Amino acid sequence: MTSSLPYRRFGNENYSDCQLELRTTKEIKVYNIDGTYQSVLVTPELSSEELCSQLKKNILSDCFDWSIVELWKDEGIERTLENHESVLMCYEQMKHENRTLELRISNKMFDMYKHPEVNFIEYSLYKSLDFDHKREAKVAQKVLDGDIDPLHFGQVWIYECNKLDPSWEVTILLLKDKKLYLSPNHQNILTFIKKTENGCFRNNKSTISRDKCQLQIWAYLCDFKVYTTNKKLKGAPTDYSLCLVDASGLKQYIACNSKKSLSYWMCAMRLSKYGKQLRDNYRSFVKKHNDANEYEYNKKPLPNESVRSHVAMDFSGNVGRIVEDPKEALAIAQAETGSVRRSWRSSGRTTPGLQTAVSKLENDIHLSQPWYHKNMSRDQAANVLNGLGNKDGVFLIRESKSKCGSYVLTYKCGGKIVHTPIVAQMDPINDQVCFTLDNGVTKFYDLLQLVEFYQLNAGSLPTRLMHYVVQVPVTK
């Protein structure tokens, strides 16, 4: 590529979020990744971060990294809204029916601040400018703080949809002072940077230097929103592409040579567009995260004995010893658990017969578990679970109202409530009661053992038991 190629300079259309005036409250749909959605009233002032705080109350998850994603299904592009962005503003600008807002976990949104040494702009750029290591770190911190604009360049492929015969063309792309430049080679860019304040990143006019170095302004970044592609574009040289979209809907694509390169470009463009605002978003996120962690820590009860961490020990001799071999530890645990459960069961059963044995379990270990609900009907259980969103694996265990002395596992999967009877059987080998969900294929000596197994394995169920419902007052 040479500098004489007919690249069009994009018009400087103001794409500022402040330009669109919204005065009304609107009901919008925000979709979950499973295709379900929540309807919510939003005001013009409601930010993406605030909306996530509202929506996640209906989702049983300890994760704090929720974000709103703007999804263009037909075009195969998407972008994560920044925490400060107006959700209603974004919604009004989505002109197509096949564009949606989606609630997702986005735990890499602030990786540039969490791990700047890994996720920040390539330091090789600063080495090319004869920066020593100390100055590199200072410049990087200033960019992260929004005090100076990021500087980044590299080889990419561009695709301009506005051309009569668009095609992918290789070029060197430079981001500097919120502008994207095109250049025929790396050396011209290095010369241009050094001539403009020796790489000090000051926003001075540099038209003469730019022309001498054969650079063209390709786009003003503030006029565009930056999307990533969620599918490979037809004819694209790589799988890693960005899409710039202006206010008119015109799309220009940038293909990067690797996922890492794509990450660098996204990082640089976000910092260039939002600067200090991005830093403030991160500080707000950290504060809320820390406050929530402190609250959760203070209110959380001690865990059940069965889920605490233990050191494996063998007490078969005169003194106890720590067991380091995992196979030996497992064998000891299975032997001890079996003997303890069997001896305890047999001593507690004084009357023959299955029904009598089950009735003797009234004082069993499950009565103290938070997921057990003794006096809850089928309809009451369904109402409780329906009020907790559509998260798969939400569950409780209740006493059966139709069959005295029996139990039912009630859980949610695929948006539906499932009631599965827990069948009590006599184990002919050990002559004691056991419980099963799969007609005796997998048997357990108590309900706690059953729950702990299905929390780790789906087994015969369509989902693992992920989140239990604590004992709450129910509506009759």
C-alpha cells in the first residue's frame, strides 16, 4: 500500500452522547444469555453500571462483573457498554429490531488496570522511542490515569465499506491524539512521532510533519463507537476484527493478526475515547466490589462441617498422623464414612419396616440444613423459585405433602420448575434406608450426602444443584 491510495477522510460528524436529548422514561428489554429477558424501566440518567446493579438482584450469583452488551445479530458485532454510559441513549440509537441489549458476565473489562503489565499497550513501542524502563512505566501510568493520550501502532488490514469495490488492504495503523492514521511503513510512523514533540504525546498541530512522513488521517475516533466481531467476516484475513461504526451506521473494519493484538487495540481505543472517565469507572467498581465483599463476609454464617477444609488424618494407630497420599486419604475417608454412617443408622432404627425407618429420620442431619424446607407445599416451592429469576440449578428440598415421610427435590432448569421425588429404599446389603433419585443407581445414606453429590455432579439431573434457597417464610 502507498500513501496515494484513495482513502476517504471520514466526515467529522459529532457523535457525542450529549447530543441526543432524552426526557422520557422507557420500558426496555434486557436479555439473558439463555434467551430469556427482563423488562425494566430506565431513565435517561440510568447508567450501565446502575442497571446491572438492579438486574443482578434477580440472578443468584456471587459475581460482580456484570455488564450490558449491545449486540447486532445480523452484522455479527457487539460492544460492552462502559459503566458510565446511558443505557437509554444506547437503546434509542439501536435502529434495528435485531439489535438487543444483553446482560453478561464481563470479567475482563478492567484488566488493563488490574494487570497493566500484561494487558496494557505494547511496551515495544516505547522502546522504539528510546524510552528507558522507568520512563515506560511512568508513561503507562499517565495513560491509565487519563493524563495523556495513548499511542499505539501496528500492521493491520482495513476494509472500507464506503468504497465502490471494497477489499481488505494491508496497512500500518497509528492511534495518536484520538486520531487514526494510515502509513505505508513503520519507519514513517516512528519518524512522525519523534518529529511531533519527540514522542511526548502533546496535542499540537503537526500537519507539516504528517505530510512529510506520508501519513493520512483515516478517522477521528470520537466520531465512532468501537465494536468487536463475534464471527469471522467473509474474506477477512484473520478471525480477530474490530468494527468502527459512526452515527450514520457506516462500518469500517480493522483485522488484527492475533487475539493479543486485538486486545491491545481495544485497550488503546477505549483509553483514547474515555480517558479519565475510564479510570473513575474502575475506581467506582473497586469500591463497590470491596464494600460488597465486606458485607458478604460479615453476614455469612460458618459453613457446614461437611464442606469445611480438612487435613486428612489416620487415627487407626495409637496416635494420629497426617495422610499426604491422596489415594490413601480417599480410601480412609470412604472406610470411616461408611462405618460411621452404618453404625449410626443401625443403632437409631428400633422398628422394622421402611416406613418406620423413614419416620425415625425426623431428627436427621438434613433438618439443620439451610436448603431443607419442612412445611412447604408444591405450589409454594414453585412460587419461591419463580421469584428468584431463571438461573439453572436453584433448588430446595421439602417434605412431601402427598406422601408422609417422603421428600421432594424442587429445582429450576431451562426456565421450568421440576419436582423430583427422592425415593427411600432399603439397602439389602447393609440393611438400612438409603435415598435415590435414579431408581437406585446412585444411593445415599442421608439427604446431605445426596445434595453434596449433585452439587458436584449432574448425574441423572439435567443440571447440577448450583444455588440453594434458604429457609424463608412462605405464603399460604
